[in-house]
Amino acid sequence: MKLSATFTALLSLVPFAVAQQAAWGQCGGIGWTGATTCVSGYACVETNEYYSQCIPSSSAPTSSSSQGGGTPTTTSSGGGATSTAGLNSAAKAAGKMYFGTATDESEFGSDAAYAAILKETTEFGQLTPLNSMKWDSTEPERGTFTFTAGDQLVAEAKANGQIVRGHNCVWYNQLPSWVTSGNFNTTALTSIIQTHCSTLVSHFKGEILYAWDVINEPFNDDGTWRSDVFYNTLGTSYVSIGLNAARPADPSAKLYINDYNIENTGAKATAMVNLVSSLKAAGVPIDGVGFQCHFIVGEVSTTMQTVMEQMTALGVEVAITELDIRMTLPSTTALLAQQQKDYETVISQCKAVSGCIGATVWDFTDKYSWVPSTFSGQGDACPWDSNLVKKPAHDGIVAGF
Ligand code: XIL
């Protein structure tokens, strides 16, 4: 009895004593119990108190900031953007890990001008797949997995030197009909979620895969649980089933729950705080909460910082995951100026919370934004216009950092 306890204790020390973290992997931060030194040629650099990362020694900062972007010029309000700073550079100068954008090969694969902006790491240090890792794309038939488009997104990020947020494992939307209409019992649906999450997450496992939105949009706006095939069959347990399947599939990925309308204090934000709290208490793996931030010009949240602080107090990190700020078309100079202020308001709340590790826009250009096709009569929600020209909103983001 005594011997085996000693042996177990010793064993548990071994990996920490000898392992060195791989390139781009985590090497420190609050709650981190893994390796704190990096493989040869890489240095462990603190991004914020929650995260240190192995980055090439050649690009590790020596004394002052090496990222630039600290002193942007932001004088415009009506015309185009005037800031010379890049969004990712500004985020890093503010101590964040990244500024990123959602995209997919369907866009960067056939639009050279778009792709040229996408690969500028002064602007974007992180990519999220718009659609290519969703259930209907990755497991259109039970047990048949197709990763081509997701692999293209990851290859693009790798070629550009960007990290990736996986999106997503379990969501009521963009779900193939074999899942929604299968009439599965609890045992079968549990196994289906486990297989989907673990196959998806393990396929994309790698040094640039930073985080996964394991659970997407679990709540209704009043904070009650969304009625979908997962909740209706398994109750709230589907959340832990997904998270528990994702953890061993990629132990170094941060596991998130992601939702919208949790940015304002209120019933839905409270429901998310309570969920994270109960998962933590039950020992279910949960590392982060994503604030989607699909906002309307003139109506952005000013209480997001409070909600973010409630989350980080529970020991999870937070991120802005799908930011865009739409307006009723046509756009005017005044609306674009308000949008600039709104972007600044949103970003400055992430800046103020040390556990807010980064921000992602849900595509960077109005050319491809999902808004016009989803919200009738609305659009122009992104920091670049449909001609790929920077808008005042770009300055607003820089000013927010
Ligand atoms: C959207 C995509 O942008 C669209 O192309 C697709 O038709 C529908 O889904 N919340 C999310 C994202 O978590 O996955 C959604 O993306 C936007 C809302």
C-alpha cells in the first residue's frame, strides 16, 4: 500500500522533471502543471499571467517590447483608418497572446488580395475555421470523417506562423440529419459525441492548435438550456461528455465553452458562470469561456469586463471569439465613426482583464462577412470594407489595445 503510493507519487513527478515543451507549446501560467522549459532553440516567454509560450529564441524579447504597435496614431473618425499599427502587434504589445480572424479555404484559396492580408502576422496571429471543422463538414455520415477543408485551414495558419482555435465539437447547428433525426438513446448518443469529439480533436492535435470550442451555444437568451438533440436526450451531461472526450484527444489544447449574449451581465451570463462553476466543482476539464461578441453599432456591451472577471475568478481564461459590430445599411460616416468607438469599447474591456487572452473577428472584411445573409438589411460589420480597405473600426481596435 505504502510502496505503491510512493511509486505513484514518484511517477507523477517524472514527466515534469524531464520533459521540455515543444515549439509554440505552453510552458507556464496560472494553473499550468506541465513543462516549464522549452526544446532547444526556443525560449519560454510570458504572454500573460495565464500563459507562457515556447517561442523561437531569435524572436524572444530581450528587454523592451519587440512587437511594435505600442504607439499607434489614431486620429481618424470618418474616413478610412489612419493607424499604422497592426491588430496582432497591438494585441501583443498589450500583453495578449493574439489578435485573429475567422476564415476558410473557400475564401483565402481563391482571393489573392484577401490571402495577402490574412497572412500578415502584424494583423493576425490566430485563425479560426468559419465552417470547415463543424460537424456537417467533418462527420457528414456516421463514422465517416472528412478533414480536407480543416486541414487546409491549419496548413495556412502553419505556413503563416499563426495559431488556431478549433471550432467546434458540439453545437445544435450545422449538424447532419443523421445526428438530429437518429432517435438515439442515451448510450448511443453518448458514444456518438465521444467519437466525434475525440476523432476531431485528435486529428487536429498539434503545436499550433491552441484551443477548442468544445461546446457551442448551450443556452437560450433567458439562461435556460437550449432544447436540442443533445440536451433533450442527455440533459446537461452532454457538456461533460464532450469535454471529457476532448481532453485526452489533445491534452495541451485549452477547452472552451463558447456563446453569445453572455457579454452583458444578466440571466445568460449568470447561467454560464454557474455552469463553469459546477464543472470546476465536479472536476470536469474546462479551461476557457468564449465571448462571441456579435454586436450592433451603438449597442455594444459595457459590462463585459465584469462578466469576464467573474469567469476568470473561477480559474478559467476568457477570449473574444467571433467579434463583429453590424449596422443597418447603408453605412454613413457617422455610423462608421460610432463603429470605431464601439470596437474600442469592446477591445478595451478585454485589455483590462488579464485573463482575457486574445480576440478574434468573425472574418476581417465585409466582403465575406456572414452578417448580410443572416441579419436582413444589416452589414458592414468588419474592420476592413468589401474592397479590402481598412475602416475606422481598425483604428478603434488598435486604440482599444
Ligand atoms: C456562421 C458562419 O459564419 C456561416 O458561414 C454559416 O453559414 C453559419 O455559421 N456563431 C458561431 C459561428 O458559433 O459558428 C457562426 O458561423 C456564427 C454564429
